[in-house]
Amino acid sequence: MQVVTTSAELAGAGISGCAIVPTMGALHEGHAALVRLAREHAGSGPVVVSVFVNPTQFNERTDFDRYPRVLEEDCRWCEELGVDVVFAPAVDVVYPEGEDVPVGPLPAVATTPRLEDAYRPGHFEGVCQVVRRLFVLTGAATGVFGAKDWQQLQVIRAMSEGEGLGVRIVPGETVREADGLAMSSRNRLLDADARARAVVISRAIREAGGLDSPGDAETLMTELITEAGLDLEYAAVRDAATLGAPMPGGLCRSLVAARVGGVRLIDNGPWPTPA
């Protein structure tokens, strides 16, 4: 396995046509599942994991500063998983001084649902900017992204298709702890009390999936999460692709964002829950 930090080293690594798993590090079993999926879709080609805490997608400087950074640990994970190249650039490699790194036109799913786009203004501009840049730097043919960040997944898929980037977007299912909490690098920041209360998010999504009405599902999620003492930002049932209002008979998702112990967590699941 190679660990490269510059664009020149990356160009010399022979990874054009790779399958890339973009991450911000602090890897866990959810990322491992994405790497395994990337290997399936890479065929005989290389698998690349990028480890880069992207400053342009953070709304709060304190959130950026305290995001877990454990590169040596991440590299050990990647070695064990058979990753070919870890790309761990500094900020000035991704965003060179004096070089314009475009954001591009944002797809509607990045600006109109009033979910992450409302609570994290500017977030998807940063996401699209860094993902496009990573695609260009690596010459990726395939990008693998987790379904836990459901709106982000739809944004990246729409961006790639709308701009003709030629990168196939492969989704990976959310990996969960034994009690149902979605795995996230941010879980490291939860103290014992917050960790115990956070599990209500996945429980609310699961129970809402058994209701027949989107409105009833939203009410139930709201009640369960707020009663557990979390600061709820949204609990919504939306069309799975557009994240607009659910259409009768269409595929939908329940989506939640809430803060517990000062840590912001998101999760989602199919609605209604498949039989």
C-alpha cells in the first residue's frame, strides 16, 4: 500500500480508473464496508481511500477543529483492508493558492429540500467542490459513498450525472452498532450519557417505518427524539431521490438530524419499512 500526500505522488501512483472512497478519516467499520464494496466494483483496478478533513464543507470552525484526525490508525485500517493507495493531502494540495477550484452549479437536491441545505448553508458547495476535485486528481471511474449521508449521496449522484463527470456513483448501506446507532466518526465525540441517548434516533426511524402516513411518521420521530432530550433539527419523510414531498406509491426515506451532547448526528432509513 502506498500513502501519498501530493498531487505529483498521486499522478505517479498509476491509479487512473480507480475506485475511490472519499473520507475525512477516523475510519470505522462503516468505511471498511465501503472499501470492500469499492474492491468489488474496481475489478482488477486500484482502490483509493482519500483522508482529508475538508474545510469548505464545515459551517462551524470549532466543528472543523475538533473533527477526529488519526491518520496513522486510518492507514493501518487501510493496509488490513487491502487498499492500494491512501491519499492524505494537505489543504494546499486540494486547494492550491492562486488556482480556482470550481464548485459548479448545484443540483436542485442540494438547495431545495430544506434539510441539510437549510441547517448547513454552504455545506453542499464544499462537498461538491472537494468531491469533484478528488475525482479529477485521482482519475476515478467509480466513487463509493455511504447511504447514511442520504442527501449528500443524492447530491453527488446528481452532480456526476448532470455534469457528465463520467464517474459511476455506488452507494453503500449504512452500517450500525449492535444497538442500532449508525456508525459515524463523530460518535467518538459522544460521552457515555450522550451515546446512550443517541440510539433513539435509529429507533425513531425504525418505528416510524411501521406507520402508514408520512405526517404520522414525522410526528412520532419528533416526539421520540425530543422526549429523549435531543435537540432536533428535522425529522422528515421525503421522496428518496428528489427529497421533495413524498409521492403516493413512490420510494421514500425518513431523515433525521439532531444534536446530542453538542454532537450533530444524522441518520435515515426507508419509509415505510420494507416487509
